[in-house]
Amino acid sequence: MIRISIFTVIAAVFLLVACAQDPTRETIGTGAGAVLGGVIGSEVGDGTAGTVVGGVLGAVLGREVGRRLDARDEEQAVQALENNEPVSWSDRETGEQYKVNPTDTFERDGRMCRRYTTTVSIEGEPQTASGTACKRDDGTWEVVG
């Protein structure tokens, strides 16, 4: 029970940071990485320490992934969401490989939403994360989870 409470606090802090006005890709990556790392750490590690270490390591990795995404990478990811088909590409500057795969389409609060998985290969090591994006009234996509 303590593990869940501490994880909830860590997740809430990072999600609040990620929800700040005009969050950067780096901020979103940090929050998503922390949550995912905390979940993995709580399952793999022993007690509170596993959750905390997983959350911190996930935040660091998520921050780096978010920092490396540029406008072209974002356009490719949006294309995957828009067409509801997997899209793969390589960043011309860094050589890193990306893949966004929409997995599920549903409606939430009157908006079309899609769950997706993203795989980024950094220095040959694949890193995978999942999320949810919903389409705004103006046609742009908003990451909501």
C-alpha cells in the first residue's frame, strides 16, 4: 500500500509539471518517463526504492527522448495519428529511428482519441512508451496521457 501511495505522489508531481502552460517536449517526456519508470520500478524492484529509482531513471530517459524530438519528428508522429497507420522514420541529424503505431481509436468527451506506442532507437537501444492523444476542435492533436 505504501508503494502505491508514494508512486501516486511521484506521478502526480510529474504530471502537474507536464500540464504546465505550453509544456515543452522535454517536460512531457520527463513526466511520461517518470510515470512509466515508476510503474516498471514498482513491479521489478523491491518496495518503495524500486518505484523511486524507476521513476527517476524513467524521467531522465524521457527527458532525453523529448529533447531529441524536433518539428519534423512531430509531423511524422501526427501523420501516424491522423491516418491511423504506423509511421517509421529516421532523424536526418541524429540518425535516431522512430516508430509511432496507433493502437486504438475511441471517443472521449466528444473528441476522437487514439492510443499509441512510440519506439525510439537511441544509440541502437530501442525505448518504447505508450500514450493517448485526442484531436482538438482546431484539428491539432493533444497528448492527454
